[in-house]
Amino acid sequence: DYWQATVTTPVNIAVIKYWGKRSVALNLPTNASLSVTLHQDQLCTTTTAQCSKEFASDRLWLNGKEEVIKPGGRTDTCIQEMKKLRKAYEDKYEDPHPASEWHVHLCSFNNFPTAAGLASSASGYAALVHCLATVYRLPNTSTELSLIARQGSGSACRSLFGGFVAWDMGVNEDGSDSKARQVASEDHWDDINAVICVVSDEKKGTSSTSGMQRTVETSPLIQERIRLVPARMAEMERAIAAQDFDAFAQLTMKDSNNFHAVCLDTSPPIFYMNDVSRALVALVHEFNRVSILQKRGHRAAYTFDAGPNAVIYCLRRNVKDIVNMVMHYFPQAEPFKDTYKVFYGKDTP
Ligand code: DP6
């Protein structure tokens, strides 16, 4: 006798980056961030949870391999927090099933390389929390669940919503107001696409967790970043509301470059971008230079997370041109599915 649920949760790619924690224990950020959640059946994590009174312990399998759940670690914290929500539900509604006392088995698959700087922790912890909420039959909202997903991985709190999502940094010491909020749904601006250029699918050198801690400890430049993000968040929300791609693109690129500048200002410095990443930056600027001359404004925006892979945001009508351009200069790039070299976001043409 057991309960079971399966959910699929997509990756999100930030356009205003989260970098820096003001509390490591609670995973509270030093600045707000904003991301776009990719389409359901693109990059995603699928997680199945089973809970049963027969199980002797909580267990987790990631891409077919069992992982140890460290007591007090991130996965354990998320599971325990979800059990607390379930317990509160049992008490409130006098639910006769003591599911909060049962152990849970979790089985999770990413459809893309783990830890290649492609936000596997974002979809992973979001899927974990969403799956447990489903298996426990909880009525909690996505915003409430985002408080728990955040403790797994900061960026995960944004994957509980589709479309355009802000993570408000909050001011409370207990983190109760550091949660995700949907800025606009996927239907609001549905012709925005992400072309993902996988420069390398190797595991990254410096994890985001340790990288951002080192930045907070050693970079004077991050103080300037913390100062300028609130205005950028406001301007980004405006650009999204107005579907102003030109402003969206400029801000996205500026913020990615500012984040990587802060990484370089860290001691010892952190390099996430490589020569191919920088060539892609030059290519996108050249592409935009031509369209700006033609009075069409920016037509493409790159952004890089904690790795060398580029995500190029553009409107659907420009996807073909951008993919052709990338393939022209990087002939080794092949379409998604086969090699994970270059692939499209929503609405592959
Ligand atoms: C560069 O969410 O992976 O992708 O909270 O320590 O798990 P932890 O960090 P994580 O950091 C993501 C950093 C980023 C920017 C972003 O997604 O906003």
C-alpha cells in the first residue's frame, strides 16, 4: 500500500542573476532575480515519489543512481519541510492517513547533462518539492512551495511558475518573505524563445554555492551590483509588461556581463565563460549592430550562468537567423536531441 505521484518541472534561465547569499543556512539572496521558465518539454526534470509505511528510510535515485540523503543536507531539508506541511494538513483536516510519518522514495531524471551550468538544481529541487506536494495531496500555492524549494537551491524557487518569474529577496531574517512571484504568464509574451548553445556539457569547475560565497567574502564590486539590481528589476518588469524586446535584450546582456565581472572580481577569480562563450558574445553583438543600423533594435540577447553555455533569447521570427548564424560560425554545433550542442526553446520552427 503506497501513494505515488510523478511531476515534470522545467528549467528556468535568469535574465537578472541571483549571485550571493545573505544567509547560507536559509539560502537567502543578496539581490532579487528574475528568470524565464522554459517550455515544459524542453529542459526538465521528471520526478516520481512514492511513500509507504513499508519503507524503512527516505531514499533518492538521480538519473538511475542512488544518492545518499545527508541528514540536514538540502534534499533532507526539503523532505522534512514537506513532511511538516503534510503534518499540519493531517492535523487541520483530521486526515486519517499518517503520510507525514511514512518514508519516501524519490526517483528523478534530467533530460539534459547534470551540473553543466544548465540549471539542473533549479528544475531538480522544484520537481522534488512539487512532487512531494502532489503525493501528499497538499493544497499549498506555488509561492508557498517556493519557500521550501529555495532551501534546496535558490534558483529552484523560480521554477515552480511558468513564464516570467521574480524571486523577491525579502527582508525578514527567517526568510519567510524570500519567495517567488509570477511577473507574467507564458501566454503574455509567448513568442519569446531561448536558443541554447551547449558549449560544454562537462561538470563545472566552481559550484554556484561555493562561488557565490567566495564572491560575497572577497569582491568589493558585488556591493555595486547589490546597489544597482533593484532598478534593473523594475526596468525588466516594465520591459516584460510592455513586450519591449529591445530593452529586455539590453538589460539581459548587461546583467549577465555584470555577474561575470563580479566573478572575475572574486579572489581567486572565477571564470565561467570560455573562448567559445566570448566568441558567441561577439557574434550576438555583431548581429544586433546590423539590426540597430536597420532601426530594428536588438534582436538577440545572450546570458551565461555558472558555466560556458550560452542561452540566446530572441523573438520566434529571429530563431532561424540566429541558429543559422551560430551553425555557420560553429559548424561543430548540431541540433538538440542528438548531441546537445545547439537547440531551441519553445516552438521549434
Ligand atoms: C548563476 O541556485 O544553483 O544560475 O542556491 O547555492 O543552489 P544555490 O545556487 P543556484 O545558483 C544559480 C546561479 C545562477 C543565476 C541564477 O540562476 O539566478
